[in-house]
Amino acid sequence: MKLKTKTPLEMRTLISRLLDSDPGITTFLFESPRQTELRDSPARLLENTWELENEDRVLVRAALDLWNGSGQVFLSEALTLNEPAFSRLLTALRQTRSRRRSP
């Protein structure tokens, strides 16, 4: 079975939903609301997460994991998310999984 990857626009939409379209976190990752490329390298973005609240930091790392596997978010960290954020993360994981597993 060949794994399908999402287009940049699909990934941007998925990440926007994960972040609940929060303008602060979204602009941390992307220059503008319509941009489909990260505003900086994943490594540089991760270095700068220190300025975010803990939950936002976990969401950014989860978004980078979905983007290209670079966020390295741990399951134990994901479990600390509030219920709405955790639910959005599960939805994003399901959508990514189903997309990659479809024939």
C-alpha cells in the first residue's frame, strides 16, 4: 500500500483546525493566514517555543509532527492538553492516518 501525503494546503488546513485557528499560534508557525509554508525551519520554530505557554508549545510541536515529523511531541505531553485541544489533536491524527492509509 502506497502512503499518500497531504498537499501543503491540506496540511495548512489540518494544522489550522488543530490550533483552533488561534491567531497567536498560527502566526507563530505561518507568516500569514493563507500561507502554506512554515515561516521558518522546524528546528528554528522549536527553538523559539520557549516564548509560548505550555499547552501552545505542545500544540506547536504536534503541528510540526504532522507537518514533517519534526515536533517530537510525547504522548505524555499530549495527555496534558485540555479536552478541546486534545480532541482536535485526535481528529488531526485520525485524518492524517486515514489519508495515509487510503489506497
